[in-house]
Amino acid sequence: MENQHVDVLIIGAGLSGISAACHLLAGNPGATYAIIERRAGIGGTWDLFRYPGIRSDSDMYTFGYGFRAWHGTKVLAAGPDIRRYIRATAEEHGVADRIRFGHRALRADWSSAEGRWTVEALDEATGETRLLTARFLVGATGYYDYDAGHRPEFPGEERFRGTLVHPQHWPEDLDHTGKRVVVIGSGATAITLVPAMAAEAAHVTMVQRSPTYVLALPADDPLSVLLRRLRVPAPLVHRVGRTRNIAMQRALYALCRKAPRLMRKVLLGAVRARLGKSVDMRHFTPAYKPWDQRLCVVPGGDLFTTLRSGRASVVTDHIETFTETGIKVGSGEEIPADIVVTATGLRMQLAGGMELAVDGKPVVTRDHLLYKGVMLDGVPNLAMIIGYTNASWTLKADLASAYISRLVAHMDRHGLTAVTPVATEADRSSVSVMGESLTSGYIARGDAIMPRQGTRDPWRIRNDYYRDRRALWRSPIEDPALRFDRAVPDGRPAEREDRTPAV
């Protein structure tokens, strides 16, 4: 395969990468682009994770793309359905043919003299490396390490004679029928696995160090079902559902932050009504305030139904040691297990582990602010798509992709070769873009690599769809915080301009 130069190079063919490509095509029909994808198929996270019951943790009206409606009535969709949806979107927009599968981006270096990125990519099937060059680089790999999840070592686990598995690398041939299963963890993956595996397992025990807030949502969206019965056009059903759910997500988060005691009572009361007296509420009563960690959602209350049935149970305790036939917890209880699933979280990684450099100098992402939640200060022609932590990932991914498309179009119209966000010392802070309020384990682990946010706009991360829509979708591209390079007639970069030229 020959080396290639494109206007825009996108790293990752998952939810964010396909969004970036589709927006780029819509706003820049003449632009050339390519996508590098390490995996053999489209879908990113949804192609990687194959554990039982995998599903979205946000409603599909907002987790789906704004430019291509999700027309199902399921509130949370199954992983295979999401994967098909992303692939169908790529094929429908002609994006699939621009993807180089099986290529891992190793490093990217910006040359100020040449006004372009040079990306070294490894063909993992042949071991050969390729060089690709691009005017603009988009990191659309999310912030998870695809090679390995977060996997703490437990005392005595080498003695365990059963099967030990992490959800990120689920064996295709693993049969849990009639087996005793222990799921270690209390996050979205754990509460998905428990009801999914309990249907065939002898028994499933969820072992957690501490409880998580769990919110039950309807399995099917009642309003959408009603509107479909009334033969309301599908695009209007989608528009109504999406608008409503964006508002509800924002309102729920705002209420949890402003009235945590009230919302704690509301959330725990809803769980108590689902569980009845069959399950001790201490297993679902967190010590932290609502939205100090992301809420976990269950469709139709499937987790609670499974616990009431007796097919599954919860143990809240620390693991003292593994034994030959299970695990022993702090209380002294030994929980028998044929299979132990370590749903202990994910490791953080930006840009798929690709090394970044500007004129040969390494870029340490933690030392840079994020402009409008999209671009690193001091790094030219680079965007990173990072979704919301308090709402659907895709809401922010779509806004970021639209902004990148607008920015590239603006630069083309005005003969600009490079754009660099420039922060002042007064703008800087030590706060991660993930914020200070969220206390989840993966958030804390990611602090070492995540960019910082600033003390004021446009460097503050608001995690507010309505604010971001104004900042990324509607506001002018021109901004004193952006510095542009303009091409001169002989093709060489000109002196950098102090501010954006007028639109």
C-alpha cells in the first residue's frame, strides 16, 4: 500500500471516527480524508466488547447520531445492534471505503516547516510500517486502552481452579450454563453481566467493595411506542425523543448536583420500590452523592428482577483471597465459583497510545489545556474527540465533529495552513478535563494522561450540551485564543497571525 497524503486523517473507526468523517464530508465535500483503524471492523468499543448482555449505558435517541436517526424503540440497545448501526452509517455515507483496517497509529509528528502531520502506522498483519501525511489530524479513539482493562491482582488468585476472565477480552467459547459465577465489580459492566448470565447460570453473585446508584429505565420508550402506533412519521418521533431526552439528561444531572440529598432519596426510593424486602438496601446505598460517579442504568429493572428471583445475589465486602473453589470475603464467607469475572474497570489511554510530537518535541497531553473541549493548546491542526461523562458520549462527539468540519472549511476558504489554540498562564489550572466532581476509579486513574481544563472559557469544560452547542456549532470560528498561519504564493507557510482573520 502506497504512502498517502490527505487533508484530514482520522484515527479510529468507532462511534466518534465515523461521526467525524460524516461531518467532514457534509461540510467539506472536496476534502480528502482517510481513517486508520487498528481493528478488523468498524465499531471501536462496540466491536471490541462481546461479553453477555453488552448494551449502551445511555438512551439511544442521544447515543445515536444526530444526523442519522436511531429508529428502534429500545431505550438501551444491545451491543451488536449498535455495531450494525455504526457500520450502516459508514456505508450509507460512503465512509467505509476510506478506512485502513488493521493499522495501528504509532506516532504522529507535526512539521511547522511543511505545515503537515506525518503519521507512522503499523500494519499489524504484515509488520510493515506506513507513512501517512495530513494537514489536519483527528484523534477519535476515545480514552480507553484496547489492549487491556484495569485488572488489580487479588491475593491467592493463582490457586483458583476455575475460569478467570475480564469482560474486555471475553472468550467466544466460554459456556456458563449451569455454572456458579462471581462477578467482581459494581459498575455498568457488572450490572449488565449479572442478569444476562443469570438466565443460564446456576447462580450469579455480584461482589462489590461499595454500592453504586442504579436507575431503572423502561425497556421500551413508552412515548415512542405510542407515537408509532399513531403513525407519526419516524423522523418526527426521533426528533421528539432526542430533544426530550437531552433535556431530561441535563435536568437529572443538574438536580443531582444542586439538590443531592433530595435526589438521593428519590433514587434510593425507586430502587427500594423495585427490590421490595427481598434484598438488603445496603447493597444499593452508596456513601457518595448522586453523580459523584456516573449513574448506572438498567432497562426494565432487569437487575432487580433477577435479584428478586433468587437467581443472583449481591455481596458488599472486600475480597480477602481467592481459594481453589471460589473467593473468600472479609466477613469470612466463602463464595463458590466455577467462573470469576473481573469487571474491575478500564485503563485510560489517549489517541490509542499514539505518540505525539511537534517539530520533534514530544507532546505530554497532561501539560496542555483543551480548547472548547476539542483542541490541545500549543499543538497545531490537532483535534481530539472526547465525549461527555455526564450524558451520552455521542452528543459531544457530534458537536466536536461538526466544529472540526467548520474549522477545516474556514481554513480552506481563507487560505490558512494551520490553527493553534494559545492559552495564557492565567488560563491554566491543574484540573483535569474530566473535572473534580467525578470520583470514579477510571477518572482517577486517567488523571495522569488527560489534558487540563482552564479557569475560564474557552478552556473550561462545562459538560453542558446546550452551552457546547452554542460554542461549537453556532459561534464564529474567529477567536482571539486561536492563532493561524497563512500560506504565501510560493506555498510556504507565512508568518503566524495574532488572531483569526474575519469570516
